[in-house]
Amino acid sequence: QPSAPLTINCVGVVDVCDGQTLDCNNETDCTVICNGLFACYNATITGCAVGGNCTLSCIDEWSCYYAVIDSMSDITCSGEQACYRSTINATSSSHLNLYTTADDYVMALSTIYCPN
């Protein structure tokens, strides 16, 4: 049976989810929102179910700086340095759509691993 949508909000306060593990808990429909300065700095974003549709939005300067992003299927990086030095691990079983804006250094020094 399909799981209920899960939304994790890291919004509105500087460093709101700094260093935390944001876990989609093996759900197939999960949304993680990192909106604000350093919102998800050094966070680990993980836990999308195999084949799931899991969305991560990194919006604002440095919002996902240094984050480790596992298994999310749709990722948006918007804002100066939004995903700077991030690590994105695509899984072999799901797609990865990566959307970026043209902001300065939006994906600078980030690493994307695609196993297949």
C-alpha cells in the first residue's frame, strides 16, 4: 500500500537543520525543504525508498552547503552556493533529476555519484 507523503521542513531560521540527519524513513513520497541561509548545512538527507519519488529543495545561499544527499530523485539547487561542496549519491534503482539555477557557485565543488 502506498505510504502517506512525508514532508521535512527546514525553513526560516539560519542553521535550522545544521548537521542533522533528515530521514525520509523509506517512504516513496518524501519532500525535504531546505529554505534559508545555511538551512541544511552539513546535513545528511537520506532514506528515500527504492524507486520512490523524493524531492529535495535547496533554496537560498549556502542552503545545502556540505550536505550529503542520498537517494533523492529530484533535487533543486537555487541560490548562490546553494549546493556548494555537496555530495549527491544517485541510486541505481531510481532516477535523478537535478535542477539548478545560474547563481554563482551554485554547484561548485560538489560531487555526483551515479552507480550505473
